[in-house]
Amino acid sequence: MKTIIYSPYDCLVQTTDNKFFLSLNEHLEIDEMFDTLKIYPTGKSKKYSFEVDVKETDSPFYRVIKKDDKILIFLLDGLVAENVDIFSFEYDNNKSFVEIEKDKITFKTSSKQKIIYLPSKIKNVECGNFKHIDYVKFDGANKKFFVAYNIFTNKTKLFQGEDIVVNENGIVITTENNNFYKKIVEEYFIDDDGLKSRSKVFLRKESFSPQLITFVFMNYIKQRDYDGAFDLLHPSLKKELPTQSLKSYFGDISYFYLIDMQTAFAISNGKNVIYEFTFADNKIIEINDNI
């Protein structure tokens, strides 16, 4: 028995094993009969996704008619939902979909799905894509957020800042609410591998308490502000440890915690490390670790 689906809007039709894209005012013929089908409206129609139960012939979402050896399914227009937006994109014959609700964002492809739950109400929502990267930009309570989704790897990355600007091939993020900087401006671009950092500019605060040297230094390293970290070294240590060596020595610091004024725990390249600092003239003159 054949199943034929008619739709007055663009949508994705999902069966048990496959997904099909159905365009506005066209029909889809499948040489198989199904008990249920899932329908995902796409574009900017603001329609709910729903399930078609073939046994329920008079649903407010659709109508089902059996004719000869066919099951005819007519999707109904006018099903509006103000709290759901569904967007569709295509890159290199790969289709993807983004569904935005009041409490979550769902990224979908033909075989993958990633759900991002939202902690609070969002506003000024924008959705778009760069090649194989779909994104959602929105305003939270105090900051702006940007969620990037790679349709090939099914991975997401969250960015936040006081201002986020989307340009032709990436984003520019400005962070101002930071204890150690007046402003940080970082630019990202898209290439075939994904979203990458192009540049990062630091506008540092003019002064801080000498008692905070360890904390400020570790923060600079975590932010990859190696010039700022280098300025906190004693001249004798600068001769032994040039700026470019800081990156290789400390690696990628994803987290740090200040144990005391001279000691910090950190996670560097996934490894647990304890760094001990010695000072002279309010500068770092020696650095040791437990590796």
C-alpha cells in the first residue's frame, strides 16, 4: 500500500527509518504504509511539530483518507504556535533544522540531534548558518549569547559577551564585565573545519593589588593573554622564559583555583597540575610545578 502526503507548508517528514523533505503545496509518495509519521514544519511558519497517527483520521493537525490501495494524508494549514520557530538550511546537499522553543533549542540533521536547554527567558533571537555551522544568537538577562552547531560532528559551542556581532564569515565578541580587563574583543571565522579564533585583543586595566599577582597571572594564561602574563615576570625570568615559551609551558588551561597567594591548582591539557610561584619586587621570579 502506498502513502501519499500533501502539505500546504514546507516540512520534514520522518518515518521509522527515513526522513523526507516536502515542499510547499507539493506531495510526497512513499511505497509503504505506516502506523505513525512525525512532521516537522520548517522555515519561519511558527508551527508545532506533531505526529500523524493513521488510525486517527480527523485530527486538527491533519486528515487521513483511505482510497483504493493508498493512504492519503492531508496536512492542515493554520496551526500556529507563537512559542516555536523552526528554521531549515542546506549546505552541500546536507539539510539541517533548528527548532527554537521558550526553554530549549534543538539542532537536527537527517541522522543527528542536539538539544540545548535554556536557563532563562531569551529575547531578540536570530537564527542562521555559515556553511556547515548553524547558529542561534539571542539576548539573555545580562549578556548576549551565540550557540554554534556543527552539522557534521553534532557538537555545539556556546559563546557569550556584552556584545556579539555577526558578519559575513563569523562573529566578533566583546567582553567588558571582567575583573582584569577593560575590554576583550575576539574575532572568529568559519573554515572547512569549523569555527576558529582569528584574533583576540586585550585592553588591560591599569593596575591591581600586588597580592593578586598569582591570580591575575593565571587568568592571563587561561585567557591566552601571554603578553600580559609576560609583563608580570621578573626581568631575570624573562630572559629564561620568553613570551612564546609561556604557551608551551602552561599549555591549554581550562580551569584554575588559587590555593593560596603563591600556589594555584590548574587543569592543563586535561592534566591536574599544581603551580608554585616565588616573587621578588612584586614580580614572579620562579615558577615550579608537580609534573
